[in-house]
Amino acid sequence: MNLTGDSAIRNPDVGVVVIGRNEGDRLRKCLESVIGRAEMVVYVDSGSSDSSVELARSLGAEVVELDASAPFTAARGRNEGFARLNRASRPPRFVQFVDGDCEFVEGWLDEARRALEARPDVAITCGRRRERFPEASVYNRLADLEWDRPAGEAESCGGDSMVRAEAMTSVGGFDPSVAAGEEPELCFRLRRAGWKVLRLGGEMTLHDMAMTRFGQWWRRRVRGGRGALDVALRCGGPSAPFVRQVRSARVWTIGWLAALALASGLAWSLLGPGIGLGVALTMALLPAVQALRIAMSIRQRLGDFRLSLAFGALSMVGKWAELAGQIAYYRDRLAGRRVRLIEYKGDPQPAVPLPPRSASS
């Protein structure tokens, strides 16, 4: 897979917004894959404690440092980067958003721009994000699977996507108060305004998940559960994003426990202890049965039965993490707490040496 090189096409109508926080060498790879391939590149930093800001400037990116007096969110960062592009002498017609832990596949910017030019009804487009090191952990491998979606018109895009500047302006951009799930929320408003979302089949970016521990995976699912509930409530109605995800988490946690207690209790009182214990055991095994069902449904796609089992098991365990995220959402609302960034990677990347200064600088 060729990622960079002189053959990459420059896109004068495209601006790029990179967001990041303590991404270290991942940020270097990201910026080097796009500098010189678009009219303007803006890096938006959310309070990094490493050398990210200096690195971005040294590579030629415009830098926006977010004020720490307001909560850091990806949505806020993308809006600030978009605003900086719009202040340029020639604002771009198309804006590519990307996370700082991703590297562009060569030719993607041109492919996405041509798709938007060919479809004036399309507001936003994305391609296939791939995990850089899927073999590093089961969590990385499953994330790579999560990003494998069919091409065609879609309901939403992820964090890496190219948007028509006109369309984004027409709906007011991202909602900066959304801590997670800001892309589906934006796409929901775009579709409601008559625009379409298009997923292309080509490869777009390589993502460095760097997820090797269960705790990281758990925090990511907690964030997902919190964000899913937030977006579902904001958008409202049965067609809102994440409604099924929110409901599924509740059914397989609170609903399952309630059904287990009720069914076993009734069986015990009406049919005796033996039947009651049998019903309790049967109900207790339902999540395991569901995990196996999920594993069997994904086995052919993954080509690895053990990985399929891991996917099924983590899918069911993840319901509890998502419920924890929903509880955190309600807790924060009741306490009047502001939205906050939920990180899962943990420690920052090691500091990255800056490129040596030239004699003229």
C-alpha cells in the first residue's frame, strides 16, 4: 500500500483540518501524508503536553490552540479548524477532517473531491479507514472490522471525512457540546436539510488505535455509550442515530437482570426450588448464547473462529460499558456538569524530536 510520495495529487480546492492531543509520532505521520497535497492544512490542538504544536508548525501547518477555559471536544476542534480555513484569502470548497492518529492513503483527497464534484447533492463523503496494526491486539483487529462498512449512500460518516464547505456552513457545523458521536449528529442534520452522505469503497486513512489493554477498550465503549445516548436524545424520534444501540445496551443489562430475577422468582414460588434454579440457570446463560450467536454470524467474515468468539464476548460485555456511559450522561446532566473529552489511550506518546532548522531559518 503506497501512502505517500511525489505522485500524490495537489488539491487547490481542498483544505484539511487535523485535530489532536498528545499524538506524538502519529501526528508527524498524519501531517507528512497531507502537507503539500492540499491548499491549506490546519492543526487544532486540544491542550497537548508534548511537542505537538511545535511539530505541526515546523512541518508547515497552520496551528490553532484551543483555549482551555472551554471543554475540549472533537467537534469544537473541527469547528475551530473550519473557521480558520474560512478566514483564508481563498476559502476551500471542500474540507477534509482527520484525526491526528491517522495517515492518509495516497490519492484519497483527489478521489473524495471528485466524488463531491460529481454529486452536488452529497454534503459529506468518507472511505475505508483501516487499522495500522491490527495484529497488535484483539481490540485493534475488532476496530478494523468496525470500520468495514459497505459503499454507497449512508446515514453517517466517521471522524475522517470530506465535507462540502457550503453544506457544513448551512447547518452551522458540528455541535461543540457533543462529546462523542458528533459526526452522526452532524450527518443527521445534513440529511434532514436534504443533503446526502456517501461512503466510497476506496481506502482513506490508516489509523493507529494503540489499544492493547482491556481498560482502554472499556473506556472507549463507555464513551460510545455516553455519546450514543446524548445524540439519540438530541435528535429525537425513532429515526435518530443510535436509538437501537441505546436500547440494546439497556435490554442486555437492566432488562436481562430484571427478567432473570422475575422468571426465576416466579418459577421458584409456583413450581418449586428445583425448577426455579433451572430457570435461573437458563436465564443466566442467555448473554453467553447471544455472544455465540454473534460469533457464528461474523465467523465467515473474520475467517478466524477464536477471533469471532472474542468479538461475540466483547460485544456482550460492551453492553455494560455502554450502560455505564449512559449512567454517566444522566449523572452529569443532574449535576449540571459540562461536556468533557473522554480519552481512552492513556499516556501521551513520547516526545518527538523536531526537524532540524535550516540555515536560513
